[in-house]
Amino acid sequence: MSPRASTTAKRAQRATPNRITADPPNTKAGTVASWATSPATRRAMQANRRRDTAPEMAIRRLVHASGLRYRVDARPLPTARHTADMIFTRARVAVFIDGCWWHGCAEHYRPPASNAGYWAAKVARNRERDRLADEALVAAGWAVIRVWEHELPESAARRIEAAVRAARHRQRPGQRPVPGSCRNDQSRCSPPARGR
Ligand SMILES: [Zn+2]
């Protein structure tokens, strides 16, 4: 497993349409191999890389409205290549918003009819990468929140907020967390775009 592959997979994931689907995104039967292996196609996908999917934006807006500040699409550990969708640097909380297809959600992932073995292996590799990333982050003292793209944004935002406040509380046990009062990391704020 190479870090490069991890980055490519992440970019490919972000390039997918924001919908929950039982089919591999952006593929047609018979084009799977070239889609996955052609450098030209990969470059095109990277150029068209899609950030800020609707679930991500909804979650970011809710968390931002709660007063928490975070960095978007950032590496929690400078020495590792894992890129999280949101990080809370001081609280050391990393959030990954996982696509149901690419990360093998039990509710929505269905192996495709064609090239089933190829795709099953690919999703298995993604899941293994996720697991290793989680382990590395936890070992470095981070809390990891994984959100499925099918999860309600409100529910995801509540989980994230609870994790961040709990982490800050652990780091400063003398202080009681007051909802809405955390203003740490404001200089790193990435306000969500409006009207999307
Ligand atoms: Zn799902």
C-alpha cells in the first residue's frame, strides 16, 4: 500500500457525484480497467477533483454555527499523508466523511456485476487504509470521527461537537466546557461557503 495510492483514492472519491449509489461511481462496464489505471484519466480526475460535497458542507456549516473552528482537508500528522476532511488541531480531533461506495458502507455498498473482484479488492484496500490511518492517529493522541455520507448531517455534527468538547475538557480538566463558548483556533477558521 503506497501513500500515493491513498491520495489517489481520496481524490477519486471526491471526484464522485454526491449521491449514494450501488454502482461504482463514474464507471461503465468495460471501462473499469482503463479508468483505474490510465495516468491520463487519473490526472483528469485529479484536475476535476471535487471538494466540498453536499454532506461535507452541511456538516461544516452546522459545526461552524456551534462555534467550533477547524481546518478543512488537512493533514492531522505532518509526517503522515492521511488527509482528514476536518481537523481540530488543538483538540486533536480528526473527522473523515466517508463515501458509502468507496469505503464499503454495510448499508449501501453492493459489489458491481462486472469486475466484481477488482472492485471488492479496491474497497477492501480502502477500508484497510482507513483502519491503519485511525490506528496511527489514535497512537499519536488524536480522536478519530468517521462519518458515513449517508448519515444525517445534524447527527454527524453532534458527534463531532461532542468529541471536540470532550477532548478539550480532557486537556484542561479544570474547565467545564460551555456549549457555544469554545473559540479556539479561530485564526484557522475555514468558514463554510453560503448559499450552496
Ligand atoms: Zn451508506
